[in-house]
Amino acid sequence: MTQDKNEMTVLGHFNELRKRLLVMIVALAVTVVASFAFSQKIAEYLAAPIGGLAAMSSIEVTENVTAFMKISLLSGVVLALPVLLYELLAFILPGLKPGEQKWIWMVIPMATVFFVGGVAFAYYIMLPTALPFLLDFMGITTSPRPSNYFSFVLNLMFWVGVCFEMPLVVFVLARLGIVNVKSLLKQWRIAFIASAILAAFITPTPDPVNMGLMMIPLLSLYLVSILFAVFARRKPEKEKVSK
């Protein structure tokens, strides 16, 4: 009987996961389709740093359509992000204690805010610095192609936004007891090297100026992550009394 019950438990988890994945897929489909309505406006906004869509030129028949699809797809993923996080956390929450379930819900709005902050940093700080260097390198005037330009800009903004989630990831890991403040402080050298490697990977140009622009926020995010870890390990007075 115990074996049957365990099998039913595993089957129940599988069915729950399937339902959550289905909701995530439907949410992605809806947001991607909805993003088609304003992808043109997003394209104009993304092209503003180089002088607008008129500054680009296509050499392939399907190039503009491909760029439009890329913008719609990534816009849909970003719009669906709160739903995706909700479904993921809703699947994990039943395995957490009641006290852990309360604080983890604030991850959803904060994750959205941090991601938007990273996207804004990439668009307003990194792109205006990197694009003039890239477009006029060696004194050769560049006329960007839509597929290449939008892939470059969208990838940069997306991965910088992901990097800005670091404090929340550390907060969750610290709250679950996987990492602690002492280990984070001891590993600052590793964090510095990792930030340099990550900055070199994300930064669109090989010059040290743009790499430094990326390293500074990454190191700052690591320091903020340590503060989040300190906050995560502080137990409320009620929890201490109950124990």
C-alpha cells in the first residue's frame, strides 16, 4: 500500500507539472501573439540610438520579417515573465514551509523590477556608449542590417536584465540555507574574476571602457546580493519565539 501511495504521489506531481507547463505555454503563445500589435513601435524605439529604422538597410527579402519576428518573440517572453515565475513558484511552494511560502511571493514583482532595471541600464547607458564605437570603427561608416542589429540589441538587453536578477537569486539561496554571508564575503576574488568574464561575454565591444561599464554594475550587484543574503537570514521575532 505504501508503494502505491508513493506512486500516486509521483503521478500527482507529474500531472501538476504538466498543468503548470501547459499554462506557461498558453501564456507565452498569448503574449507573443499580442506583441505583434506593437512590435513596430518597439522596433522604432530600439532603433532610436542609431537614428531610427531609416538608418538601417536590408539585403535579403525576408530580413525585415525575421527581425520583426525576433522582436515579437522576445517581447512575448518578457511580457509572460510574471506568469512564468508564478507557475514555477506555485509548483515549488507546496514543498516549502508556511514561513518560506510568505516571503517567496515577493520574488515575482521584485524579479520584474530588477529585470526592467537591467534592460533600462543596457538601453540608456551601455548602448549609447557602445554603438558609436562599433558603427565608426576604423573610420568605416556602418549601415546596420535589421536582423543583425535587433539580435545584437535584444540579446544585450535580455542578458543584462538576467544579470540584474542576481540579488534575488542569492536571496532565495540564502533563505533556503544553500549560501551564507560568510561564504559570499570570502569568495569576493572569484566574484571579481567571474564579473570580468561575464562582462567580456555580454559587452558588445572589446574595449575596456564598455567592459568596465558592465563590470561596475555586476560587482555592485554582488555587493547588493550580500546585503540580500543578510536580510534573508534574519528571522522574525515571532519565528524565534515559536521555536
